[in-house]
Amino acid sequence: MRKISLAFCMILMISCKTNSEKNNIKTDLKMKDSNKQLIIDFYFKVFGQVNEQFADSVIADNYIQHNPMVKTGKTGFMEFLAMLKQMPKPENPKKPFMRFISEGNFVAVHSQIEFMGKENAVVDLYRIENGLISEHWDASQEIVDSIPKVAGTVEFDSQEKSSVNKKIVADFVKQVMIEKQINRTKDYLADKLTISDFRMDYENFQLHRLIGEENFVLTQSEINVKGTQFVRYDIYRLANQLIVEHWTVKQIIPEKMVHPNGMI
């Protein structure tokens, strides 16, 4: 139930945003494509207003769910939403921090939310097909002593090329994160970052997916830490072909889930 509670917390906080605040978010994000617009509308109309009619219109019938606590398919999501609709909303929820990254048919949302006095870092990843939300992955991690951090730059830099930055991050992941060629770190990181910022306390690192938008790149990976499997998301901000800012979120992959889809 913990993951469901975190999602519900996001719903409650977004529901308190006014239309003006929503428009400000759009402006700050420099909206460029319909997929990102769809996900922003999804957060405000479905997670904010618990609009079941809108959810039914944007969730694909064959929707694939990877959250281990929510049933797969449109029916599973609608059951989840109906349950949330019955829960009371807090009077003064804290405004969530949100970062959006989009490429092709994928949109990622990186956020910081508060639940029962605890801060949590969350990454949601959506796949859109034919204008419908067709697949969803996520991970959440409690923030302890400011780790993992979420706050930071959200602005896109149109001078940065997505393809170039994706190649840089792909090479960094292969050489440093997977092969652990620590001597190559200086080729990729700006002066203010060190290898200790990348939480390399794992025995195995497997990259599954990489998306990028201008100066931001997100990776979805699976790691093994002392025999325990985690899903891990890393967000990189680049400038002048160097990694200048980095965030990460990881969550244990449970042995049992309510669907057969896994978390990756």
C-alpha cells in the first residue's frame, strides 16, 4: 500500500493547484509536443480532479502497468482511481516539485512529494501510442538527509542537442557506471561533480532505456546491491558536452507483484 499512498499523495497535492498555476507550469516547461501536454493534463485532470471520464478517454484498453501494487490494464487503473476518489483530501497540501522530460513517445516526470511528514523522490515514465497512455513505470525513494535530491534546474536549453547529450550519457553509463572505469570520470563530469555523486554501491548495472530532451537525459536501469534487485532512474543535465547536474531514484523490485509485467 505504500506505493499507492505515494501516488495518492501526488494526486491530493496537484488537486489544490489553480488553473493559473497550471498555466505557469506549462510556460516554465516550454511545452513542445502533444505527448508532454497529454501527461500534464493527465496529472491535473486525473490525479488532480480525479476525473474518471478523462482517464477513460486517455488510458489505452491494453494499458500495461509496472507499478507492483496496481493492477495492469485500463480496468486495473480505473479501479485504482475509484479507490482514490473515496479518500479525503488534506486541506493544505505542499506544492509538489516536478520536472518533465520528453522524447518520442516517452514522457518522464521527476518529482518530490510529501507524505505523512516524509519527503519522497519519485520518477514516473509513460509511453504514449496513438495519443493514448499505453504503459507506465515508476519508482519512489524516501529522502533521508537530503538524499536523493530532486530540486535543481528544470529549464530546457534549446542550444543543447538531444542526440549529442544522449550519446555522451550512453558512453558514460557504459564506461563508468557499468564497466567502472573510474579514470574516465574526468572526461564526462563538470568540476563540481565527482564519482561519489553517482551512488556506485552495486555489484551489477544493466541499462534498459535512455531518453533525452535537449540538456536533459534520463536512464532506466536495474541494479543489484548485496543480492537485492532495484530499479534505478538517473537524470542528467548537460552543458557544453559535460554532465553538470545529476539526480537518481531507486526502489527495491519485490518478488511478488499484482501483475506479471515486472518493474522494468
